[in-house]
Amino acid sequence: MTKTEIAKRYTLFIISLFFAALGVAFTKHGELGVSPISSVANIMSCKFNFLSLGTWLIIWNCALIGGQIAILRRNFQPVQLLQIPLSFLFGWFTDLGMWIVSFISADAYAVRLIMVLLGIAILGFGIALSVAANVIMNSGEAFVKALSGNIHKDFGNVKIAFDVTCVILALALSLAFFHFSIVGTREGTIISALLTGIAVKFFTRRLNEPLNRLLTGADYTETTMIQ
């Protein structure tokens, strides 16, 4: 891989972070719950709002990176430390996205639902870009990969268990922080869990070929497409 291609891939990955963060911001602005992986940071931002959602996402992602190091130990690859500055970028992009969507009125339930659906679509688009960039995994996916490899279980099954655990933890924190009330985790979280994967698959199928050509200039074959 040439230096030019590496630069292109990391540039695309940074762009993917912006869209993924914007998707989180749209979903958050709908106030119907965020994606499972962001749910813990979301409830923390609701309780301790002197720190922004983006800042809590940085803390959460860094905690997941620490989890990877604890699981993998000597097998943790130093290049994966790039997840740290990229996590900071994601957090900053999320706060930027929150500022962008703050101008949108979302008082009506229908508008809130549309915000959630738009957020899922934008998040799926961002994740699809990161898949095409193929340089480094985000901290959540990398944590699941490390855990699944350590316990010798299927990645997909561990990912589902991880998402469910995040939601349960967010609910537990909500009950503890808000006098046994559920805050920050609603139907939007379930919708996001059900539809984000579909959105990623939709965009991946359509973007992999042109992006692969842009990044490498090589011919693209269907065998490289994620099914």
C-alpha cells in the first residue's frame, strides 16, 4: 500500500467519523434514545451535563480501548492506539453535529421520529465509509473483536450481547441517577439497534466499488464486497 493510498484511506476514515458523529447527533436531538453503543455516554451526559455528549463519548471510547488492552495484553497492537486520537475526533465531531442540529425544531413526535431515522441513515453511511477505508476499527467494534477472539465466540453474537449489555447498563444508570425513572433510552434505541445494520449494508453495497476505485485505482470485483 502506497503512502498516497494510506493518506486517502485515513482521510476517508476521518470523513466517516464526521458522518457517524452527525448521525449520533441527529438521533440524540430526536430525544427518543440513541444507538446502543452510545447509550451509556448519553445517560452520563444527561446526569452530568457539565460535560457534553461528545466528551462523554470520548471517555466511553477510551474506556473501551482500555478494555481491549486488558483483554489482549501483549497481543494488543500499538497501531490500535490510533483509536485514541480518532475517538477524540469523533467526540468533537459529535458536539459539532449537536450544534448543527440545534437549529432544527423537534417538538412534534413525528419530527423526533424522523430525526431518529435520519440519524440512523447518516450513521449507516458513515460506518459504510469506514468499512471502505479499511484502516482501523472504531473502539466499540475493536473491543468486541478482542473479546470474541479471547472467548472464542462468533463476532456477531458477541456484538449483539455487547449492545444488549450497553442498553442494560444505560437503563441501570438511569434508574440509579433519576430516581427509578428511565431517561435517555427509549424506542429510538430499539429502532437504531434494528435498522443501523440494514443501513450499513445498504450503503456498503453501493459505495464499496466506487470508493475502492478511488482509493486504489484497481479493478473492483464482487468478491471484495461485504455481504
